[in-house]
Amino acid sequence: MGRKHIGVQDLTLEVEEGQIFGLVGPNGSGKTTTLKLLLGLVFPNKGGGQVLGFPLGHPAYKERIGFLPEGPYFYDHLNAPELLRFYGGLFGYGGASLEATIQRLLELVDMWDRRHIRIRNYSRGMLQRVGVAQALINDPDLIFLDEPTSGLDPIGAMNIREIIVRIREQGKTVFLCSHLLKEMEPLCDHIAILNRGLLVMAGSVDSLLAGPEGIYMLRAHSVSADVVKSLGSYATEVKAWDSEIEATFADQKLAAKAVQAVTDAGGVVRELTPFRRSLEEVFISAVGGEN
Ligand SMILES: Nc1ncnc2c1ncn2[C@@H]1O[C@H](COP(=O)(O)OP(=O)(O)O)[C@@H](O)[C@H]1O
Ligand SMILES: [Mg+2]
């Protein structure tokens, strides 16, 4: 029954220890499928891999990983310590050491003060935070989070990102899946981009987003038409809207000259940075807007 569906193919990924690794791509690109392969919940028709040195699906690594699925469901009559006691029990933990772990984890996710609230009364952000604590109950070396911030408001999403950084600070490796390119860009050390089940590109965020060496970009406003015109003679490119400009320069000296020219004429510099593409730009140029 059913026709064959290819979730991901020809995918090669390498995740280094201690990193925040982001698997990004639009909905349906195969992120969750990849995660399930790594968790040993589904198996590839071809190919293989290792997690923490063990082959895909091997029980030996499963006790050293944590997992928060997308849109988790928990028994909602429980409060956070009860929930974590339940998950800790699944690993055979108990007693004072489990209680200490529960307090440490709820403090990590900023839920200790609200530990008496029942899950049914949680906001989505609280649910995700307790979900992250759940995924850490076995002190894993590697934690998988599927779309951990989707559906959260900006503050809720920021809280989760802060928690993810704290997890890395503890020396753990974080494997994130997200379709939110803008959010992943500042958070991740390494990124792999999937599209329609295929790997588009992978690498360190810096290498993926870096522009050609030495190029600078200047953003300024209240720039007079004369100055805009003069920039045209030594900038690589000038985009101007009324008195707003965005200009690129082949080196730092030319950029500094432009800053001088803009400020001398009463303009205001907003930003001068080494030219860097956004993850969205990289993604769209790689897939050619074919989505
Ligand atoms: N159990 C399944 N059976 C058939 N197709 C599936 C199944 N799970 C996912 N797919 C399909 O596989 C593709 C990748 O899905 P998924 O890995 O969930 O993507 P993402 O997490 O990037 O949104 C999609 O086209 C999806 O519809
Ligand atoms: Mg998914």
C-alpha cells in the first residue's frame, strides 16, 4: 500500500562535539526525518551513520542522548517536578539525587519558581522550557531539539535560545532542527541546509555567510544627494532610497573614506560592517527561489 516517499536522500552530515548544530530548511525538507534517523526511530534504506561513535539505532547511545519532539505532549495534570520524576524514573533514577537533578534542571530553564503550576495551565513557552528540562534528565552528551521555538512569542523564543546557549556552555552538543533561518543564524555554530530532502550546503555559519574577503558595507541616513553621487566613484555598489544608503566597498580604507564623507556632510552612519550575507539570502540563492 501507499507509494514510496523519499524523506531525505544523499545526505552527509558531520556534527562536532560541543557545538550548536542547526539543521535548517523549509517545512517538509526532511529535518524531522533526519532527526528520526539519528534517534534510531526510523532506518535508512541505504547508507548509515554513527551517533556518539555507535551505529544508527544502537541502544548504547540512546541513554546518552536527549530529545524534545516538535510540539511535545506531556501528561498535563502533572507539575514540572512530577513530570521530571516520571521521566527520571524511566531511566531508573530516584531519590535525593533525582530531586537535586530536577531542581538544577528547572533552575536552568527558569521554571523552578513556577514548579507548582500544572502543565495544563502552561504557556507554550513554559511547555517548551520544561520539555527541554525533560530532554536533559539523563545528563545527555547530545540533545536533539525539533523546532524548539516554533509557535513561541519573541520573548518565549529568546528564552529558549538562551537556554540552548547554556546547554552548550555545559559542554553538551545541541542538534537543532528549525525552519526559522533568521533565528538559527546567530544561534548556531554550524548549519546544514536541507531542501526537498537534499542537502543544499553545510558548514560553519561564518564560512556560509562570509562575503568576499575585505569587503565592507556601510549603512547611513540623512545622506545628501551630492555625497551619494561622490560615493558612486569609489564604492563597489551604492543603493540609495531618498537619503538612506547602503553601499559596499572593496576595502576598509575606501569604507573609512565614505564614513568621513557622509559625516562631514551631516549624514548619520548606522552601521559599518564586514560584508556578510544573511542565511536567508544564502538559502534563496542556493535553491533559486524554487520553493
Ligand atoms: N511517515 C511518513 N510517511 C510518508 N511521508 C512522510 C512521513 N513523514 C514525513 N514524510 C514526508 O517526508 C518529507 C520530509 O518530512 P519532514 O522530515 O517531516 O520535514 P521537516 O521536518 O523538514 O518539515 C515531507 O514531504 C513529509 O511529508
Ligand atoms: Mg519537522
